[in-house]
Amino acid sequence: MTYKEARVYLDKVSKYGSVLGLDTIRGLLRELGDPQDDLKFIHIAGTNGKGSVLAYTSTILSEAGYRIGRYVSPTVVSYLERIQVDGKWISEEMFADLTENVQKAIARMEAAGQAIPTVFEVETAIAFLYFKKMNCDLVVLETGLGGSEDATNVIKNTVCAVFASISRDHMGILGNTLEEITHIKAGIIKPGCAVISATQKPAVREILQAGAKENAALFYEVQAEQIEILEEGYRGQRFSYRDWTEVFTPLAGRNQLENAAVVLEVISVLVRAGYQISEKAIRAGFEKTRWPGRFSCLREEPVFIIDGAHNEDAAFRLRESIKAYFTGKKLIFIMGVFKDKEYEKIAEILCPLASSVYTVSLPDTGRTLRADELADIVRIFCPQVQAEPDIKEAVEHAIKEAKEKDVILAFGSLSYLGSVMELVSETRKAEKEDIGYD
């Protein structure tokens, strides 16, 4: 099987849709020899910030000399980005070989009359096979959707169950209240593991604490009042937290400081458990962490930022960062969202800050909120709005409108931000050629 054939096969599997539950993934992994049982995990759930927590944690542990698997969803730059070891993506050849193994296992399941796995279950099985093959010391694992019924929750050997900020998202699937959503996310807590959480709303905290107590797990929560901002800007920030002083992260956004504090709590737990992680590895890990699509600066003059703010809580956090870094600047927005998101609330929170907004349709035509429909909503909060026929024109028009000191911000679904990154890179290259750079 070639990589292209593997992707065609997965596209075919994706037509079966998404089904929550663990029976099918258990059956598939049993056919594959249960590779996950030979691995240890740091399992991360949450609504916003879990990807950043994963990026920090895995980079620090790799700096400490451990072989670390990463399982990420969704991705921004490349499909292969979702399965990594020590920050390096799985190769096309390896991905194709493992997909073929999984395909054969599914054929055996079909012959036995068993249910067909979903595409996320297939990808998760491929990841576990790869991490076992690579002899990973730890796997930093991000849940796909929710917690208890998510395919990643088939694992047994959880060292840390980690919770980034939990808020309302995926209503109707995970639940209609914050409490219902939290109960499902708390399902990743395993007996005897450590539970580490960002600062949460009281109702969320109570549920996570109860889950920890039920599983005889120690509970740790970030003390937000002990985070001290020393320097901040869209190019990075320096902070102190508890006994850690003058820590630098290149990731911008006020929310990143709490994500970083979560990671420091995780590292403390691992050190107490016997893992050898030096202060040098911690500082180097933070400094080397890169996480595309999370308040990432793509260019200067004008500044061009991308951010995957796709729900109400993320929109509030993005607004806080905009006000911290860009007060007094002219703001030009590009916005694209899925139709199952709280797009009215996102527009209400962010669009009054903009002088103009370009709305776009997303590559996933089945889930996208069309640019013209989104423009009708945005127009309530920012009268200067234009629905664009494609993402390329939105980027070109925003850059053309902006002067050197202005700020362009593309936000919403992560699914289109990879395209924005490529387009901005192309414009920068073209500008250099126009002024005679090699």
C-alpha cells in the first residue's frame, strides 16, 4: 500500500461517520495485539488549550531525553502532523505500512460480522502501533471528542489525566450543560493516576475532584493567582509561576500562560514519580515549543496573526489577547467557522473590535457555515463586512487593505488556517522578489 492508497482508504472509511463508544476500537486493537497496553500515557482533555498543553509537555519531555509520542487532532499544516515522535511526523511509508496492517485487521472483523471502525478509530490504532514500534517512553495523547467514550480512552496505563480549560462546546453530542460535558471529559481519569487541571469554574472543579477521589487519584489544580506576567507581546512572553521564575515561551496569548502553568504542574508530578527532568530541559522545552494556529504571527508590517478561536470561551480569550497587544491598532479580520459552532456569540465577542471583516467558507463544504450566511451575522456587529468566494481572495484583500501598522487576524476553525499560512508565505515571497531579494 502506498501513502496515496492509504489516504484513499481512510477517505472511504470516513464515510461511515463518527460513533462514540469503545467496543469497536477495543475489537480492532485486539486484532492488532493491543499495542496500547505496552505504552504509558499522559492523557489530555478539555475544550480549549489541550493542544498547547500537549505541545509544551511533549517538547519538555523530549528535551529531558525521553522518547515521546504525540497524537494530535485536528492538524493545521499536514495530515501526517497528527502522529509524531519527538516532534517528527510519521513518514508516508510508515503510515502506509501501518494502515495496511489495520486494513487487514478490519477485513477480519468484517468477516466475523463485527462493526466497522470509524476513521478516528483507525487513525488511533495506527498511532498506537507506531508508538509501540518506536519504543516510546511516554505518549502524550489528546482526546478527539469528549473523554469517556472517545476512542483514545481505550488506554489503561494513564500516568496523568490532564484537563485544560473546560467550557461549552459540541453541545448535543457531549451534553447541553457544562456539568454534562465535564462528566464526560472526566471519564479519562483512571485508577491511581494523577489528575492535573487548569483553573476551572466551581462546578467543573467539583466534578473533576469527585472523579479523582473515586479513582484514588491525587488532584492538582493551577493556582492562577500565582501566575506573574513579566513580559508579554505577540512574539512571546515571560512569566513566573510558583517556584519557576523567568520562564519564556514563544507562544503568545494570555491563555498560554495558564496552559504553561498546567504543564509545570504535570512536570512536578512526573518528577515526584521518578522521571528525570532537569530545570534546563524544562526551560529549553518551553522555548522550543511551536504550535501553529494558536495566536501565531505569520508576518510583520502588517502583522498577520492566525488563531483557532472556534467557540465562545476561545473568543473571549482571543479578545483579551487582542486588547493586551493591539490596543489602538486598526484591526482587519478574516473569519471562517463550522455551522455547528456558536458563531453568533463568536461574532458578538470579536467583530465589534474590527474595522472590517472578510468571511470565508471552509474547505469542508459539508460542515461549513457559508461565507454569505456568516457575513449576515457579522454585519450586526461590524458594518464593513465582505463575503469572499475563496480563502485566497480574503487573504489578498485583507493584505491589500492593511497599512504597515495595521493588524490582520484570521480566526475560527483550525481547518482553514493551514491554507492561510501557505497563502501568507506566498505573499511574503512575492514581496521579497518584487524588491529584488534572492
